Amino acid sequence: MATTYSTPGVFVEERTLFPPSVAAVATAVPAFIGYTARAQDDSDNKPLGFVPARISSLLEYELYFGGDFQPSSYEVTVTNTTIAAINAKTGPDNRRYHLYKAVRHFFDNGGGPCYIVSTGLFPAPVKLGNLTNDRQLLAGLDSIRAVDEPTILLFPDAVELTEAELGSIQVEALRQCETLNDRFVLMDIREGFRKAAVGNDPIAKFRDNVGTENLKYGAAYYPWLYTTYAPDLSFDLLTLKKPDPGNANNLINLTQGDLDALSSNPTEAALVQRVTQTGADTKAFVDALAAATSPALTRATISPLKTHFDRLTATFLNATPNSTREQFTAIITFVRTLALSLQTLDAATLDATLQASLDALKADATFIGSLTNLIKIEKNAALLTDLMPAGRNAAAVDTDYASLNNTVWVGNVAVSTLTADASINIGANGATSIKAKGANVLSAELFANAAQRLINTVDNLFKSSLLSKTSAEQQLFAQHPWFKGLATRFKRDMALVPPSGAVAGVYASVDRTRGVWKAPANVSLNAVIGPAVRLEDKEQADLNVHGTGKSVNVIRAFTGKGILIWGARTLAGNDNEWRYVPVRRFFTFAEESIKKATEPFVFEPNDANTWVRVKAMVENFLTLQWRAGALAGARPEQAFYVKVGLNETMTALDVLEGRMIVEIGMAAVRPAEFIILRFSHKMQES
């Protein structure tokens, strides 16, 4: 409506003549769905379970979701000294999780921003679940539905489900893609480390369970990959499963005869004996400290102990008034536990190097004095009354330290003869609260020096024990034939992962460097040692072109080239329109970009002025795509068309009913999947 002018003067009017532009949407933002070590944003204490979280690096993933799964043991099944299988164990069950390695593989292969949906914490079993009372993988998939940015869906942990359950979540993911029309599914094959065999064909099982609907929105990749992500191999985490009666025993607890049976060579037997002893030493340390500390110390957190002490101190200084006594008690308990661990260690049979370190410590009068000072400080009457639990007295301290009675650690006297220290004034500086009094104790030179010396000493002993153990393990796994074979097999089997994470990284990399219309194939993979199954041309033929149309893209090893993705078909392999991954993904990209750019025209007048602006906007966008190489044609009119208008795409009834219909046709470029070189003889002409 024109402006009505009433006052004389000069007026300026600005008119919009140019059509708006189409902003290209992101094309390779995957959403990873699966199980994690944790799911917490510590910055605002926000739980992240079933909350899609956007990250841009593996460091961010580890900040919010932790690291990889650490099994309680690795079970080695042995038949006549031959390794039949290695399984990651948690309790009685095998446990494998693939999400962390998939995310790592994604970033290593060129991935960028992505979303993580944690559907549970280790070591919960991988389950399909539902959307109501058992929220698991299916609920995780549903939670990403409302987030607009993700364009790729993958759930590597789902390969641990049954064939039918895996098929169910794959079908549901395809349905979500069809409904939203802005994303694509990358699928892994269950047991994709196996080669097809009579009665056990993982490809056939996959095709049977993935359904027949919406197949143009997904692609499957095979086989699994041996990566460079092998976990560290520790001798004391191995259990040996005997074929009969089939019981599993930790290798440290096996009889010497059991271990000797693995080799008749005395030198090799000595390697086993040394690593067994050093492993037992380290375990003694862990057991002695973990039993009386909260949170319990583990092999991963026991060193450095100073960090744990500082954490306990910070917790006390920041505690609420009703928990300060409990937190101060935790500090004293921690220090006492370190002192008692020395006698526990001294009573054990130790490696010669560790025993020598312990003997030198016994002769250190300064250290012995520091240890006795800590006991005397704990007997301080004011400390016991004001800072420790009710009823705590000197006699209770004597009881707690009873194992040190008449040992060299307290000067070969009874602990009860050590008199309470009175030099520390816990009420100094007008302190009246438990926090202020406790701070006086912690800052007192006598306590601080004695505690620091004890912490450093035990820390160094543990490091010495761990160093001896690590050295012994390295020698064993390098020089003992059987354990060398075990180490090789372990690094291979435990680094086996489904390929979807790496493929998602390639999608992101190719989209960024070449464009979404370029097939993500004939591209080498990073952080990969090799495919779990090596396939030749004839073996790939049935995977790439199949009567059902359910094509499976193969990852192959080529001499001189590396490990390449060697396929670019969707599951709709018999569909001439949607056969290829880049065609499907380019259409999704164009549809979503144009859709978002057209939204401002909703409720605009449905007349020729609006139609011209919309048509110009879409044509400008498609011209840019044609120039970039996404559309085939010598001229723009050969590469695409845009139609809109009365009696062209709409009837009068359409206009009356509020419909503006825009028809868009695109000649998307397609990959040269088969290059055929035809040779023939030519007659000599001169």
C-alpha cells in the first residue's frame, strides 16, 4: 500500500528489486547415537543423556562423554596353546562398544562438527529399547528428530544387537529420513568382520532385515576395519579360558605349571615369572589403597597421588557446613591409608628392584620421622574433638594403626607410645568453624611437610612398581613366542570397528573439498590397517549389484593405493533415479536449501510479482551449482529448469486454495561407476 503524504517536503522510498539468495545448508553433519563413559556438562552440572550435543573435536567429546570403554578383563580362549578368540569381558558378559572409536575415526578422516546422543553409560548392555519405559538406542534416534542440523545418522553400537533388532532401528532411521527429507543413514553390517559362508552370511541377514521401504535414504558399507586404535595390553587384565572344563582364570592367578606349559624354554619361562611377580606387586598397591579411599583409587587414578590429595582438600574447603567434618575425615583417612600401605607392601613378596627401594626407605630416618609425626598429629586432642567424627579418640587411632606396631615404620615401638602432637593450634587466627580449623591443620608446616613427603614416597614407589611391570610386559610380549602372538592378535581384534564412522568422515571431507555431488568413493581411509575381509572383483559383484537392489558398498585394499571406499550406491541400487549416494545427497541438499530460502515467501501475495522473485531466486542458486559442477549441461537451460505460474504449474483453483507450486528439475551429475575402454584393430593405411 502506497504511503499517504500530507506534509510538503522531500521523501525517500527504497524498493526491493533483487530476489533473495539461497543459503547453502550443511551437508555432512552426522549424529552419532550410542553408549558413552559419561554424559555430563560439568560447566552447569547438566546431564546429557538423550540430549543431542554438538561438538567439533574429539577433545570436546572426551570432555562431555569421556573416553573409550575399559573392560574388566580380556578373555583369551585357548585350544592346544592356540588362540581361538579374544573377548572384552565385564563380569560374566562380553562387552563391546564402538561409538568412541567411530567418532575418533570420523575426525581422523576429515570430519567436522557433529552431534552425539548418549543412550546409556558403560557397562550397560546395548539394547534396542523403546520410546517409553525402556529408553535405549531407539529413543536416542527419536531424540535427534527435532534437531534440524544433522544430515547423517549412524549408530555403530547397534551392531551388538540381534539381526532383527538391528534391522528394526535401521528401518526406523530410514523412516525418519523419509519423513524429514533432510538426512541420510550410514549402516553397518552386523558381524561385518566375517566372510560370507553357507549358513552364516552377514550380508544376506542384513538384506533380509533392512526392509523394502525408503531405501534411497541409506547406504551400507562392508567389511569392518582393523584400525590403529588398539588399547594397551596389560598382562594382569588377561584371563585364560581353558577348553575343558572351560573355566577362566586371571593369568596372575594361574599355577606356574599352567604358564610353563605355554613354553618349555627356560628363558621364556623366566619372562613369564617376572611379569607375574611385577603384576602382583602393582596389584598389591592398588588393592591396598583402593579399599580405604573414596572415591576408590584405580590403576588409572592411583598416580599421581598428589592430584587426589589436592582434590580431597579442595572438596573440603568448598564443602557446605554440614559436610565439612566428613570431608576433613576423608583427608586424614587418605593419609592414613598411604601409611598403612607401606606395611602391606613390605609383607608381600616383591620384585627385587621394588624391594630394594622399600629397604632404602626403611633406613631413611627423616621419612620415618615424618610418618610418626602424622600419627601424632592425628592424636591431637582438639583435632579429634572438633574435626573428626563423634567418639573418635587416641585409642581409636592406635587401633587403626595397629598393623604398624613395633615395625620399622614407627621406629620399632608400639603406636600407643607415640604421644599426641600439641604444636598445631587448630584455633589459630580466631578460627571457630570446622572449615577454618581444618584449614589451620592442613596449612601447618608439620602436617604439610609430613603429608607431602609420604605422598611423594608412595607415589614414587608405585611408579617404580608400574615401571618394572611395564618393562617386564614389554619384554614378555616381544620375546615370548606365545605371548608375542597373543599381543599381535590382541592389537588386531581389539582395534576392529564398524566402518560407518570413517565413512562419515570421508563424506564430510569430500563435501568440503569437492562438493556434495562428488561420490564419496575411490577415497583412501586414514587410521586403518586393513579391511577385516579382503574381497576381489568377483566377490564384490554380488554386493554391488544384487537382484534385490540392496547394494552394499565395499571397502577394499589395493596394492600401492591403500584402503579405498570402492562403492557409492544407496540401498535402492535398482532405482535409476536414486541409485547413487551423491545424487540422493545433492537432491537433499538442494531441496533443503531452497526450502529454507522460500519460507519468507509464505503468506506473500500469490501473484506474478512473487512468482518472478521466487523463480529468479531458485534459478540463481541452481546456476551457481551448475557452475560448480553439480549439474550436467552445456548451458543452464540444459542443466535445470524452474517453472512457476498460472496455467503453467498452477490452476486457478490452486491459487484460490493458497497453493503456489514451483516445479524444479535438475540434471544432477552421476558418477562414472564403470569405465569401459574399447579397443580394436585398425587396418594399416600407409
